[in-house]
Amino acid sequence: MTHDRDCPLCRSTSKTAAKQYEGSAIGTCDRCGFLYVLNPESDTASESQTEIDQARHTTIPAPRRRHYYISNLIEQTVGKGAEVLEVGSGYGGLGKLLEKNQHTYLGFEPSDIRSKIASEGGLDVIDSIFDPSKVDQSFDAIVIDNVLEHVLNPTELITDAAEVVSDEGIVIVIVPSRYDLRRLHPGWNDDNFWIPAAHINFFRPTDLRRVYSKAGLRMIPFPCSSIEGKQSKDVLFKAKSLIDSTGYYPLSLYTYGTKAR
Ligand SMILES: [Zn+2]
């Protein structure tokens, strides 16, 4: 395997291999400190993991807790009846919730099986990687939920998203964080963080802020008001959002970008 991937954030060719894990070389950019897989097998977001997926869902699943937070954030920032685009719409759990909450939804999903299940469930989903030339309108909100860690060029993806968001709109990005405190538990780290066959970019808050900035967006954490519910995860996330507001981000990065004005 070759170590020929340049830094996806600053394009530097100079890097230092730091770790071998499950056949992948993980290294750090010598110029900007970004941590990434040096020899990814493919652009994992556009390679659909069809066999694995087939067993998981046959219809659109119930929304996850974070889908409620995303829906609340959209309502609180851009208002009711928003036009929402999701990049990597998966099985459509968020899309279904947004439609129920009177928003308009369009998804892009490169996995055939996922986009089929979402479409059969009544959602408007294009079976493709996100391509801004395929949309002929601007959106109030763009959602990129656990996608950025999978793609070869995360900066390009956010820049493409910024191209189709309205001036007052938001680009929502949720991505794992290198500074997630749960990484202190080795089992969690191996199961949820070091997955080089799927995760090829490892963001610190400062890295994600730079990606937003290159796309002309200012990064803001999810506000406490977007977190609802009384389940233990909701209580944890309320506490997290209070800490996020200090710029620390102790768990995953739950953020959104607005056009820097
Ligand atoms: Zn770099």
C-alpha cells in the first residue's frame, strides 16, 4: 500500500506516520497537525457497504436522539417550513422527522440499499454522492451528519454545501472528535474511533473550524436549547452543549456554520 494521500486540509505532502491499525497507516500532517489515514482503500463514503447494510433496516428507522436535536436547531435558527438538504441521508430517519415537523427535505445517498429504503418510505432522495450541480435551488439548512470522517476531501464537501445554502442559512456538521473523552476507554476507542476502513479523517475542533472557514463559514456549537428530552443521553448532551459553548467539545463535534459576515 502506498502512503500517497496528501493532507486533506492544507494539501501538504509532508507527513509523519504515527500509528498502524488494522492494516492502515495513520499519520499527522507536518504542517497543520491534522491526523488522517495515509493509505485509504477508497473514498469510503461513496463505496456503499451494501452487504452490512442489508441486515440492518428494511424500512425507515425511528429517528435517533441527535435527529431531534438537528430538527430543533433548524427550527430555532432558520424557522418553520425550512428547505433542508441532507448529504448522506442514510436510511432516512432524519428526513422522516423533518417532514413530520413541516420542513421540506431532499437527500443525497450513495448507498443503493439505503437510498432505496428511504425512497420507498416516501422521501425525496437522490441515489448519488452529493453534487451541487444536481440541485437548482438554495437551501435553508444543509445537514452533514457523520459523513466528514469518511470522505477523501472534507474541505471540498463543505465548500460545495456552502455553495447551495442561502445567505441566512446554516450548514450543520456532526463529526467524531479526537478530543472525545470517551476515547480514554480503550474499548470505546477501538470500536468507535479507530475504524480506518471507514473513518479516514480525525478532527480536532480547530481542524473543523478551519474547514468551515475555508468555505466562508463561522463554526458555532449546537446550543443547549436544541437539546430536548429527559433520557439519560439527553441530560448528558445538555451538559455537553454547555461545555461546548466554552470551545472545548468533550464528546463528538455537534456544530453548525453560518456565512461569516
Ligand atoms: Zn495539513
